Amino acid sequence: MAEVTHLTADELETGLDEIRRSPKNEGVLMMIVRRPRTEQREVLAEAQVDLTDGLVGDNWKPRGSRHTPDGAAHPDAQITVMNARAIALLAQAKDRWSLAGDQLFIDLDLSGANLPPGTRLAIGSAVIEVTAQPHTGCKKFLTRFGFAAMKFVNSAVGREHNLRGINTKVVQGGMVRVGDVVKKV
């Protein structure tokens, strides 16, 4: 994995224009990451997404959630999606993208104005739906990308553009592949 130093607030701000240039209606799936166990990542060329299990083989379902009363996996956080331009800025090297903990990295404008909750995205033969469940950085994100990055993604501009990413649920299972078109439907 590439050795990097964390970016400063000013360095992060200079990357905003590139993130804002993300396509609005049709983008590309740039990376798929499966998390079979805590702290493990598998970068995949293709993956099956399922109505019940989310990304098949991922630990979303067995890991559960502290945001549900019974500790079960949160149904509105089945698959996490991050803007490829945002993670490219934060991670500085593609081999560090998977550290964010998200499953799909797409080159598409994830802002709330462009993809409000309820918006559906077709990827390969699957369809996912943006949910209202917030996606914020955690202690691991802070450690991996730095304090300035955490402040950046959780700032007013960061939240407006969903720079930390979005939560989605699967509404049509199917196969997704790196390079697939991602289209608002």
C-alpha cells in the first residue's frame, strides 16, 4: 500500500472543483470492495448484489448495526457508495481507496441535490436506492485519512456533496462490474 501523509484543509479545498465536475446523470463504477470480515478488504472486478444480503460475501449483515434497536444490520445501509473523485483526493493513491470502508466507488455526483433519498441507480443488472440514513466518518476514517479529511467530509460543503458517501439499499438484485455505467433511473 502506498505510503502517504494526510492532506491539509487547504489541499482538500483545492480538490473540490474536480469533485464538483462529477457527472450528474450517468457515471461509471470505478471500484468494488467487499469486506468479508472487520478490517479485511477484497477489491473485486465483479460482485453480486442481493435484496437480502446486500453485496454478497460482505459482512454488512452478520456485523449488524448499533443504529438499530435489536443490533441487526440496518436495512437502509446495505451498500455504501462513495464518489470516486472524493476518495481519489482523500486517499491520494488508488490502492488506499478500500480503506474508506465503502463498497462501491462511482464517478457520479452524490450530492443531496442530485441524488436525494429515493433516487434509484441502475448499475449492471442491479438497482440500488439512495436512503436517508446518514453516512459519516468514524474513528477508523479519521485514523486512515486524517483530522482535516474528517472535518472536510463533515463540513457544510462536505455534507451538501455527500463527500463521505451515501447509504443505499438494494431494490433489484443483480451483477455489477467495474466499468459498468451507473445511471439515475
